[in-house]
Amino acid sequence: MCERANQISSSEDIADAVDVEVEEIPPYLPQYNISREDDVVVVHLAADGKRVAAQMKWGFIPSWSKDKPIQVANARAEKVASSGMYRSAYRRRRCIVPFSGFYEWPYSEVPVRGQPATNYKRRDGKPMCMAGLWEEWHEVERFLVITTDPNPLMLQLPHHRMPVILDPQDVGAWLDLENEEAHKLLVPCPEDWLTAECVGTYVNNTRHEGPKCLEPFTPPSDDEPFRLH
């Protein structure tokens, strides 16, 4: 986890969440079913230290990866500062991924046919400020989402990891490459920040797109109620 998400917030809401000018948000269409290789609005620091927004592909590939690239959607918080896979990006290329929500499925890392998803989003409706890393590989900018231990809400599904969702006030501290305490931000967010909604199986297929991905799940019948557990 987390390998499926949506980014349907307005450019104004994203700009407000990550503290950039709305005019700097690149044009984008709402995406209800994001997976690897999709383009996503991501915020990072430019060479001059200014926050900038750009579209990057989900699927981090380290710059040293050659003919058979190693691509990852997530990285464990415990490893980003020390692993050779992520260490350079942690020191030089941190980012914020303002997803509107992310999907999870019970008991599995990937969708199972007929199994509904749960969409997690902020209770206040604002974009999430997920901590991430980015890298340029073959002139294409790519990012990953950092994960940490689950909070009590995520354990209800159950899941062993969740994305690091920062308080907007901590965005600057995470992006600050001189901040030697940045790793202390990589912890579970408070349970009451989030809400969970069971959605239908339409989103299970990565080729499906649109608002239908977020339509509530309807059990097969009253005689056979669906249970997640």
C-alpha cells in the first residue's frame, strides 16, 4: 500500500494545502483512479529553494537504475534515510503528494475481483499532504509515497501500513533539506483526521475512470449482507 489513489481536489484547494500560488499549479484533470505510471500533481523545491508544482509519474526509479529499472510506488519510513535505494532522494529530493484520497482493499495489496475498496480521505475534505520522494530517470520525473505504521482507523480494515499524511503546517519542515529532524515527521496521522468510505468494485479495474469510482458499495442483496471481515 498505498498504490491506488484519486486527485480530484480543485487547484485552489491544492495550492492552499501546499502553500503555492494557484497559478503555479499545472493544468490537470480530476483523476478518480490513479495507479502507477499516471501523471500526478506533486510539489517540491526548485534549485532556488522555491516551492513549485509539477506533474510527475507515480513509480519511483532511482537514477542509477539501468536497463531493468527498479520501480516502486511506496517506501517504508524506516528505510528512506539509510537505504541506497532512497538515500539520495531523501537528502535532495523530497516532495508533497496532494492526493484527495487513497484506496485500500481488505486482506490484500491489490484488488480482488468482486471485493469492494475503501476510500480514505481527510474528514475536512481538504487534500492530503503525503510525504514523498522524487527522482529523475531518463529525463522523466517520478515519485513515491512514504508509508508508516497504521493508525487505529487503518487497522480496522486491517492494514499493516499507511501513507505518511503531514499536517499542512509541517510541509515546510519536510521540504527543508537542511532539516535534520525531518525523519521525525514520518509517523501515523491522528485517526480523527480521516474518514473511510466503502466504494463499489468499479475502481478495481485500473482502466476505469470517473466519479463512478467513488460511488458507495451496494451489497448484493438484503439476504446476503456483505462484511469486510
